[in-house]
Amino acid sequence: MSTIALLVVLLLVLVGLLVVGALAYVAYRRPVLAQPLTVALAGAAVLVAVVTAVVTTGSQ
């Protein structure tokens, strides 16, 4: 993988962590929406899927 691809993956991970944190915060502030851990874990699962797709595509 090139350096630029690694930097893009790093940026994607950082933004994804921010999104997961925001999801957990929103679920914590509004308990009607869902349990905080469930929402955060769902966001983390989506992040893992996207990073896996990017890394797999970048290594080909």
C-alpha cells in the first residue's frame, strides 16, 4: 500500500471514531432512541466494514 492510501485509511478511522462517539453521545442524551452501547457498536461495525473494503481494494 502506498503512503497516501495508508493516510486515507488513518483519516477514515479517525472520522469513524468521531462518528461512533457522536452516536453514543446522542443515544446517551436521548435514551428513547436506543441503548448507547448498541448504537456505538453498530457504528463501529460499519466502520470496520468500510476500512476492510478500503484496505482490500488498496492492496490489489
